[in-house]
Amino acid sequence: MSQPQPGIRRLCVAALTCPPGLLSAVCRLRASSGLYLSAEAPDDVEMGFAAPGIHEAAVVRWLTWAVGELCPDRPGAKVPAKMAFHVGITKVHGEGFGGAAPLRVRALLRDPVIHSAVAGCHRLAVIMSEGLYDDLHTEGLASRDWRRIPAARAWVRG
């Protein structure tokens, strides 16, 4: 009988971009991005998972910059492009990842409170779970322009 795979703490990113596919595009441009892209996407959400031990603050800064550079300004758009980050336990499931952390990062993209908080953003709204924000803030993540959304247990910028 085989033992179940253990859960591993990983940085998770989920993105809904316009045009679609920007997370994959920036990861291909920088082969050393350190992200595994999920092959199993039941909808239009792109998912990426960092290798354990990666410099999380650097990955978040780079992805935010790179995806933001490729996202066009969309005045009048009802919903901005969104990218969310969370860290937590993940498990390998087939060709992708599962567990509580991937579910949480996807939920951040779809949260109605966050949706309201980023209304009016014309480019890229970045969302981060509270725990990850607290950790990365002490690791040099700039706190300028971030707003806390207590009802969603998250921070947003954009």
C-alpha cells in the first residue's frame, strides 16, 4: 500500500488576466521563475506554485511587476485583471496541485468583498492573504498603496 503524499507549504498564485495567459507568458519569459504552472485549470484561472524554499518576497515583487507591465490599461472595465497570492499547504494531485492553499488563493480572486474593493482599478489588482502580507511586509515588501480588507482576511493593491 502506498503512503499518501505529504502536504508541503508553498507560495501559491492565481491570476485572472486580460488578455488571458499572462502568468504563463511571464513564467516562460523567465524560465528561472521558480513556479510550477498547473496543467489542470477547470476555468479561466491560471495557477502557479513555487518550489519550497523560494524567496517569496522576490517572487511576489517580480510577478507583480511583470504581469502588471503586460496588462493593458482598461478604463471602463467592470472587472480588473487580478492576481492573488497565498502561502499554505499544497498536495500534488495528478498533473496539478490541490489542498487548502490552492482553494484559498482561488477564493481570493472570486471574493465579492475584494471584487468591490478593487472596482475602479483599470489595470492589475493584486490581492494577498493577511498571513502572507504580514510575513512579506517584514521581508521588504513595500507597504505603500496596500489596503487591508478585514472581511476577506486579505490586503489589496490597485
